[in-house]
Amino acid sequence: MNDEQKNIDFRLQTVNSSEIENRSFLFWGFDRGNIKRTSLYKQFIENNKELSFYFGDKVFVIKNELLTQTHKDVLEALIMLCDISSDVEHVVSHTSILDVLQKNSKNVVWLDFILEELNNVNFRFFIKSEKGDNVKANGFKILDTLGIDDDTGFISFSFSKSFLSLYEQGRVFNYSKYTPFIANLDHDISKQVVRWLLTFDNLQIDIKNLLTVKLGLLNVVNKSTLNKYIVRLKDEDLSMFGIWFDGNNICIDRASEVDFFDGVTVDKLKGVKKVVLKQSSLPFFDLK
């Protein structure tokens, strides 16, 4: 094994999230019921279950499913349960996923739906071409295969190689000690905010700016709902993550509990599937 392969394996064995997952709209801060009542979901359905967002010359496309922070909870559990440096099919149980997330639930039907949606979703990230509507894109799925046996409680699956390229080459980090605490926060918007902030060592940002610009809620929820989310955030005890409020700002200042591994941005990734798309017309929001 060469030095480059050793470095890739080390990253795959020691991380549980990537920058693009936490700083973009792959996973929204709504529960699975509320997201279907948003204008975002209405647009999604009207556009044949596909939405495109742009920011400058960068475009992100989501197809087939709109994922939530609950999907992110389960995905992090899967990554923590498996050796993602191995390309073999993984086998886990419903119980093991719930144990990682420290959830006590006899009902696993919701978990099956989450897994099926993780298997069905498709993302594409691309740079607009200078000449016209067609562009070259990096496309990625999360899961390539999925089998669920409800009689035995076991789940077999494999991660998509295009998804693993985010971990092999991209900017990634490990906050696995926090995953069960995030999964048990009272509100999904709190989960999204915490995951976004954990990608920084220290930061101070206006909470409305974070929600509307960075997390893309400006054209998704109305002003009263936005204010309700701010109240919910302030009601949560986020001190375990090194997060607190200072007036209208939300702040994070941590020690070294989160391990960071540098890499390239998602538009520089190599080895993911190339696709051709049309340019989008919906507003995007800031990933930086």
C-alpha cells in the first residue's frame, strides 16, 4: 500500500461527516412531516422531484428526495458502525443504529423509510458553462445498494463510491462523540445549526444571517416562522457543543474535540460520475 492509499484509508477510518454535508442543503432543518408543508417541497414536487440552486457560477441539484436532519442522524450512525474504507457490503441491525443514536424505539418503520430515501436520493454539483445551458457536473449518490430484512432486523447496504469520494478527497471532520447528542436535540433546526457551526473552531455570526443566507431559509419560511426558530434555538442548551448566544449573534468556541482533515472543495473532486444538466433558475445560498 502506497503513502497516498494509507492517507485515504486513515481519513475514511477516522471521520464521520464532510463539509458539503454540513454546510449545504443536503439535509434540511425540518422534520419529515414539516418539510412536506414548505414552499420548497411544493416546488420540488412541481418540478418532477428535482430542484436546482445557484450561487454565482456554482449550481447544486437535488433529485428524488428532500432529506432532513433525521436522515443525517442515521447516515452518521451508519458511517460510525462501518469501516467505510472497505468496499464490501455492510450489514448492521436496526438496534445497532438506534444504539448509536441513543434512541429507545420499538417502532423501526420510520428507520426503514429513512434508509430507503437515503438510497433513492441523487445530488449533482457543477459549474455553469460559459457557452450555454449545458454544463459538466460531479454527481453522487449516498447508497448504491440496500436490503432490509424486517424479520431478522438486519440491513445490508453499500456506500456509493461517488459519495465516498467526498471523504477520500474532500474537507472532512470527526465529531462522532457529539452525534447522539445532536440526534436527541429537541428541534431539527437546532441540529442543522449545530452541524453547520461544528465545521468551525470559533465563529460569531448573526443568527438571522445564518438561518436565511447560510442555511437557505430566506425564501423557504416566512418571518414569523423564522422568529419561532430563533426562539427554539435559544431554548435549547447547546453549551455542550461550545455554542452560546451573545445578543443577536450565535457563537462557537471549542477546544479540539472535532478533528479536521483538509481536502478540496466539492467542485474539485475527482472520480465521481460526470453528468450533463441544464442551468437552474432558483436562488442558491452561501456555502462558505
